[in-house]
Amino acid sequence: MQLARQKAFAKQASLLNLKPINQSVDSFEIRIWVSSVFVENDLIILKYDDSSWQTQKIRYYESEDGVLHSKNEKIVKPNIDFPLLIDSLRAMQLDKLISQKQIPNFIDNVADGVTYDLEIATKDNYKLLTYHCPEYFGKSEVNNKKFVDFIKLMDRYYHFWLPIFDSK
């Protein structure tokens, strides 16, 4: 399942004129794929490459005829220094976080809502985490809470659409 999702994101990236994350990373890259049935999808990219930070937001959707439509949206330059942001991400220990489906005895009982897919890549490592409506489970399960904290942190500085809960 994980490999199939990874291949699907590589294909989606190609359709958005991006290289697959596991083939394009010089130093560090995060991609947050935000999807829901009833709204356009977002892709948030944070990338360190060639000694500089790059950020990008792409809003996209697939029309009924199978054509992918997209537009780059301006991301507000974050009001945090990148080294501080990276320190915050390290403190969250994303390398130890597991996908929602790997949580022992976890049952996703939410019918629809928002799915977050987080791709993290360095020159030598790749990780894909998937969470569906983590805000519903964050009060009772630690991995969901950590993922919600990560999404809130990224939204605080990159101001991407955070559909269900207020990140302020």
C-alpha cells in the first residue's frame, strides 16, 4: 500500500511538472499533500537546495475528463528563520512518527474529511506518512496529536488552507 501511494505521488508530481521527491532532493524536502473529496487539493513544498530555501504552494484538481488543472499560489514568506523552523521540526521527531494505519488498534471511523500525506526526503532517506482527519483522534492518541502539531506548525508559518481546525 505504501509503495503504491509513493508511486501515485511520483506520478502526480510529474503531472505538476515536479520531479519525484526521492529523485530530486539535494539536501532536504518536505511535501504536504492536502486532499479532500469536495475541494481543490493543495501541495505545500519546503525545500532546501543549493544553499537556499524554497517554498511553493500548488493548488490542483482533476476534472471529470481526467485532466489535471493546477496553479501556483504565492506563499507568504514565513516569519520564522529557517534554522529555527528546522529546529522545531527536529524537536517533533518526525523520523520516529508512524503512519496512522501503523498505529496499533487504531480505527479510522470518520467517513470523509481531509487526508494529509507527508513526504519527507533527504539525500539518503525517504518517508511517507498518511493521516486522515488526525484532529479527530489527537486528543486520545499520541501519533495523531504529533501530526496535528506538525500541521499546525507548518500552517502557522506558511498559511496554507487548514480546513477543519483553527491553527491560531
